[in-house]
Amino acid sequence: MTQKTKVAEKVQMLDIYVMGKHYQVPEGLTIQAALEYCGYNLIRAVGCRSGFCGACATVYCFKNDPQLRYALACQKAIEQDMYLTQIPFFPVAQALYGVEDLRPEEGENRLVGLYPDILTCFGCNNCTKSCPQDLEVMEFMSAAIRGDYEKVYEKSFDCLMCGLCAARCPQGLRPYVMAIAARRLRGAYLAPTSQHNLDRVKEIEEGKFDDEIGKLKEMPGDELRELYAKREIEPAL
Amino acid sequence: MPYPASMEESKRKMEETRAKRLEKGLASRVSAEEREVLVNKFHPDFIKEQFRELRVGPNKGSRTPLEIADLLEGNSRIDPDKIDLAGIDYDVDVLVIGCGGAGGSAALLAEENGASVLISSKLRLGDANTIGAQAGTQACDRANDSPAIHYLDVMGGGHYVNVPELVEALVTDSPDVIRWLESLGVNWDKEPDNSYHELSGGGASRRRMHSCRDYTGLEEMRVVRDEIRQRNMHGRKIDWLEFEPAIELIMDDQGQVAGAILMNLETRRMRIVRAKAVVTATGGLGRTHIQGFPTTNHYGATADGLVLAYRVGCPIVHMDTMQYHPTGAAFPPQILGFLVTEKVRTLGAELVNCDGEQFIHPLEARDTEASAEIRECKERGKGVTTPTGEVGVWLDSPMIEIRRGEGTIRRELPAMVRQFGRFNIDITKEPMLVYPTLHYQNGGIVIKADASTPVPGLFAAGECEGGVHGRNRLIGNSTLDLFVFGRRAGRAAAKWAKEVELGKLTLEHIRKWQREIKEAGLEEMPVSPMLLPNYANQERPVPGFQPLGQISPYTPFGDRAIRWI
């Protein structure tokens, strides 16, 4: 269990700059691990460490290249001469709605209703460029303006809600919070009803399976094991 | 070429046997006897020297992993003599500690049932293991399925030690959980005939895994989180504090749980919350790196809820059993231990050794799959070694496209495609190298079917509770557990809060605890709850520096070329 923290000799060290300070770190670390290697014990801007939560969204550039780049710090390996930081928090104002207010009405664009400022999008595409998931953010913004809920759902589905798109929008738009309203609208009202599920919920409420489960709960271990071993398994493929 | 030359030969062998393996079909299933032998011999739960008996507390004498025993027997972070409980900062009906799927749904249901709710979240609202759950949520809602069939799968998967009442709750609530989440706006995958798109999974005898691409937990969590925010904005009585975990529970002089002490992680100031009921929904413990395993878990998964509950006298169950997910990434090193969803095997990918042989049916229960991989690598020497010294087996993902048609992977597994793509591995054409990774705590706080614990006023939901899954949880039952017991805990806590009369607040239980560990000679144990792992490189600290988290033996860069993150 005790591991020495010595650096293997053959590993190459890279120069990076963490909030302006120079450090040398071994090649191969992610941005997040590199910060820890430099001695930072992270509290903010760290979450699932697997690319799902968006907590570690980060903006970086290179020493001699002013172009800003975007990534998740837990998913991006460091490169020579990176200028690094992480974004601990970014303020956002959300529209007020209840899921019941999202029910779409014919001839009315609910998304423009909630977020009228989306009409001021002038297509600079900064949102798309800043997305660490490589989503086509501007496309789903256009779809929202058109009231195409399905397309907003489709194009924004892999959004981690990290907020970089809002941070970079010159118009102060907040694509990621608009998109969750669109997706909830779609999930709650536009997705087709799966009747078999509702039927089963009703059957359970009516107690249809109570006896059967009751029997299983009382069943001696040996019988349960036998039943399990003999159970029919639906083909997986 | 994404894989280094040293791994190429084995990869080529695996590709050469693919046609033959497709023709032959999946390996035969292991029998119950074979499973017991395999698991007992190779599963990490059975390595004796990695466990010890607890020396204090309600589970004195219970076999517990070393890392967790250290935390459970730890010193409190507070000195009760220096805390004035009269200065109450929040006075609420229900305090929910933790805000993943379980805490989030508990908070919503408590609020709906008339309680005022405060959520204490260690990281941001919703930064939890829930968000990384990929494969799906089990629910027995198809015509050929039933709660009884689901029940049997859960019991068998758990080696029959599960608590029957909890399993009953799990399976009978399952279809309604799917319905409830959809009513809040979760977008489940559907078939052209409008039924749910449902896949099979390890240990499941029916196709009952409901998914949202391979971002199921993310979709569930962001909808629940949005609902909490919206209710708050509407002035309803639900609020939260981020980066303010609970560091100790408060009791009253009647022996009831009556609130908690929170600590702001940045300022290290404390806040006192009086609550008529407390729900612990603190999730798992992967960041304790049991037995040195890498983990799929989020940064805050440090078993805090277990420690809090244990100190108010609440027993825990099945703490000697952990789930090692069979497919954690073993390459590239930047994502070591990272979860490769079981959905990959559900869709038709096989596990293959360095000689291109399939060595286990890909849809056995997780303990069985993990044990088979360990056997393959450790006993039979048929693992593939990476340049950084990790060992793993191939997960032959390109088979999915052959079995289910081109485009399946991109449609069903966009997260996996994206994440391996970031390291130049195209999983539609290349396999992944995998090895077991610490994934889930099977056991936890003892609860009844309404999520109440043996300690009055304390409720528990989600991964931190135990008994639901026995000694091995099945795929898709964790996200189900969150919402089943989260909702039950929220309802029960709100009801309890209406009825209870709180007495005088006290920290006497902490004094008693400190006396107990002193008597047992355990004063040198670390402080707990752990709160966060400390991965910071410890070179040259200022003398006397007290780090917030426990210094982890796992640095991002250890004696092997690259350590897990």
C-alpha cells in the first residue's frame, strides 16, 4: 500500500504555467492531476473525474499562442507550455418555470417564451467553439429559436452543463440552461407514452404481484436457489 | 496507432479470433457452484489480510476492509466542549446530507410532503456518483417480466443475503420510478412502437434496463437538480448549501437525531443545523481506494455518511463486500480505473484474453466477471501488460457493430466513443483494455423498507445504505435504488418531522465516542469523516501545515510511471 512518490527517470518533464506560475510536471498527467502534482489539493473545479459532471471545465492557452482553448481538466492530458487554470464557479440566471409550465402549446415557442434573449443570437459560434463535449451549441440555439424542441433535445443531449458556452457568449445567452428546459419539455410532454409501463404501475398498485413476492420472501434458501438456477433467461442479444 | 507496439501483437491475435468467436457465440454460463468457487478464490472480498474486525461501536467484531475500519474508528473533527449548540443557523424539518440521485429525490419528496428542506452538499449540487452512471436503470415493466422475476434476479445476484423487504421495495417501486422521472422530464430511450428501449445486463434474466444513451445518470441527475432549483426559485421551502458537508450529527436528549454540524470547506467555518429528521444520502467510498484499487467514483466518495451514522449508534451491514466493476479502463493511464459501462457487454462485446480467447460469458454478475478477469491475469498469466505496468484483458467492442449493425456504438455509447476518442482510441474499430476497478459499496447503513434506520430521526438512502443488494449489486439496480429509497426516505422523513418533538440538542454522543475509542486505545486513529482525498503532492509542506483531507497514499504520480487519478 505504501507507494513511493519518486519520478521514474525516463519520464519527460513538461513546462506548464498554473495561474501564471511555472512548474515542471511529468508528461502524461491530465490537467487535473498536474495541478495536484504541483501541490494543489482541489476543492472546487473537481467532481466525477471521469468527464461526466462538468465541474472541471477549463480554459487554457499556450505560452506563445493567444488562442483560448477549452477542455475538461480531468480528460485532457497536459502539453508543453500550457497556461492553465480552472473555473471554480460561473454565475447564471435561469428562467422560472415548473415542469407543468413547459407543456408546449400549438403556435407558441415555449423556449423563446422562457428565454426571449435567445433571439439576439447573432451567430458568432463562440458557444460551439467553447464546448468541451464538441456539441454544436449554436445549432441547437437556432433550433430553439425555430421552436424545434426535438432538435434541441437531440443536439444538446450530451451536455454536461459546465457553463463554458454561457461564459463565452457575447450576448450573455445561456445555452445550457435553455437546453435543459427544452429537454425536460420534450421528456415530459413530447416523448411518446410507454403504455406498458403505466399498465405495470397500475398492476403493482392493485397488488397483482403481492402474493407471488410474498411467497418468494418466505421461501427457504434452498428452494430459492433452485428456482434461481432454473429460471429462464431471455436472450441478451 | 493508438496502442503501443508492445500491445499490438496481442490485439492482432484478438482480432484474428473475432470471426471464429462470432461463429461460436457467447461462452456458456457458469453454474452456481462454479461461481462460488471462482468468487471465493479470486474476488478481493476474500483476501483475508485486507480486513479486520471493528474494535468499537455498534458493529464491534464485524469484518471490515482496513481502509473503512480506520474511518469508522476515527476521531471526531469537533471538540464538543467548544461548540455552543444554541447558535442555530438553520432550523428545518428535514436535513438531507448529500445530493446525488438519492439525496435529490429525498429532498423533492420531503418538500412535496410538507417539510422544509435543507440539503448539505460536499461538492456542487448533483456532483455525485449518480452523474457517472451510464448503463441504465432496471425496472420490470415489460410483459414477459414481473416484480417477482426481478426479485429473484436481485436475490441470486446478491448471494441470497439481501434483506427481502428491501428487495421487495426495490422491485415493486421500479416501474413507478421510471414513470416519475419521465414526468419530471427525463428522456428515456424508446423503441419505434413507443415502448421503452430495454437491454439486458449481467445477472438479469429479462431485458429491463432503461437507458438515456450512455448518459443515463447524467440525464437523471440534471433533471432532478433542475427541479430542486426551480422549486427553490418558486419560493418553496427547499434550499441547499454547496461545499458544506456535514462533519457530525447532532442528537437531542431523547436519543433522537436532531441535526448536524456543517463545515464550509473553503472558510472552514461551521454552521449548526437543527432538523427534525436527517437523511444521509452520502453515496459510496471509492476514493478510499480499498486494497489499492483505482475507482470509478467521484471525488467526494469517502464514506462520510457511514461514519456519521456509526457515531450515533447506527449499525451497518455487509460492509465486508465491495463491488469491483469488471470493466475499468486499464489503458490509457490518464483514465485508469475509469468506468467502461457494462452496456458495452450488454450490446454484445466479449471479454478476451491476450491469446484472443473468450474466457467468460460477458453477462455474468459483476463479482463473477471481475473474478474471472483476475484469474485470467493473475493465475493464468493471460492478461495484456501496458507500458505503465498495468494488466488487463480486451473488451472487444467492435463486435457490437458486427452483431447489431454499423452505427450502433455511436448511437448507444456516445460517452464512451467521446472519452476514448479523446485519447485517440476509436472504440468502433479498436477494443478497450479493462481490469476491475472499485465501483460500489454493496453494504451500508441498516434501513427498513421506509428508509428509516434503527436510530430515531435518522434515515438513509442510496449507496450509503445496505441490505438491498446483498453481497453483489446488479447493473442498473444502483440508480434504481437511489430513487426508490430516496423517495421513500423523503416521504418518511417528512412524516416523522411532523410528529416528532425534539428535546434539548446535545453532542454527548461525541463525548461518549471519544471516551470509547480512548478506552480501546484508538486515539491515534485519523480524524473522520474523511471529506476529500488529498491527492496533492506532499513535497515540502510548511511545517505544521494541516491539510483538509487525509493525505492519500495515492499520488497522481507514484513509483510506477503513472498512477491513477
